[in-house]
Amino acid sequence: MIDLHTHTVYSDGGLIPAELARRAKAAGYRGLAFTDHVDDSNLRHILESQQKVVKDYSLYAGIELLGGVELTHVPPPLMENVIKRARDLGAEIVLVHGETIVEPVVPGTNHAAIRAGADVLAHPGLIPPEDVRLAAEKGVYLEITTRKGHSLTNGHVVNLSRTYGAKLVINNDAHAPEDLVDREMRRKIALGAGMDLQEYEQAEQNSLDLLFRLRKSEKKGGNQD
């Protein structure tokens, strides 16, 4: 299991990064990304705060760690520049807070995030077919979420992704220890969204592939420096 969407006390989560990593390991997770909510006001602070733990604790945590962000309510016209700025500041993974039906996200956020090449579009809500097609073309992963409320449109995302070939990942959007659902619950949520067993297993593999691709890319970049 991989969770590429989590929050710590640096935004609206309940745990510091080290404890979140330990809780995820104890719950059976193989990899974890810290992706606190950011805009331009806290982008640098959060990434700098994460980096020491991601770099120094990974060897001892027994779980692969990534430092990243979830761009949240960033105006669509600014999305590309903020994604670039996040990566320039060291974000290994960039999520964008998609157009969930339970929050007032600005229309056009999904499209802007995909066009700008975010790694994952979180809880994309009632995303239209043309944006799912674009996600497939751009290699942007769409999230199937275990989080209440956001999960209401999982089936819609699964159906369109099946039609247009967009890749899916399963994330918890964890804010607290109890959000780190076990393997059986992840499977049930995926099947409940309309996935078959093969599609569920592929989504889990997608998360693993993405984690190690991003980790490899970061190490390569570090060697070049």
C-alpha cells in the first residue's frame, strides 16, 4: 500500500511528519508522501520543514517517504507557475486539490492542474471527459480517495478513466491515524467505486510505480547538483 496524499500539523493534519510515517508503517504502508495544503503564502516554509525528516528519517522509518505539497485553491491562471515554484523549492511530488463536490473549488482548477503537469489530481469530482482524456495524454494520475465526502464521485472517475485510459491511484487524504485505512478497506472502496479486481491491483501498482519514479528522479537531480 502507498499513500501519496497526507497532511501533517503543518496544515490541517493531526500528526507531525515523523509520527505520521511511523503510524503508516505500523498500518502496513510501504510508502508515504507528505502533501500539506499550500499556496504561495506557506509553500517555502512547508517544504523546508519537511525536507529534514524526509532526508534523514527515511533510512530508519522502514517506509519510503516523499516530501511534497497539495496546491489548494490556487487560482487556475497561476497554477503552472506555482507548480514550477514548488518543484524548484524541492517538492518531490505535487498534488492539486481538485474540484471535489463537497468544497467550493474554483471551476477550471482540474483543467489547469492537468495542463500544468501536476503529478496527481486529488479528488477530481465530476471531472469532464475532455479533462480525463487530457490527463491520460499528459500522464497525470487521477485519485480514487477513501476520504468521506470526496469519495462520492469515485465511480464517475473510474468510469471515465476506463474509457479514456487515464491512470488511477488510491489515496487516503489522511489527516489523522484513523484515516490510514487497511488493505481490505482500500480494496472494498475500490470495488465499490466500480473497479474490478484487476483494475484495483493496477491502481495499487500505479502508486508504487509513481513513488519510485519520483524518488529516482529526485536522486538523479540531487546527483547532478
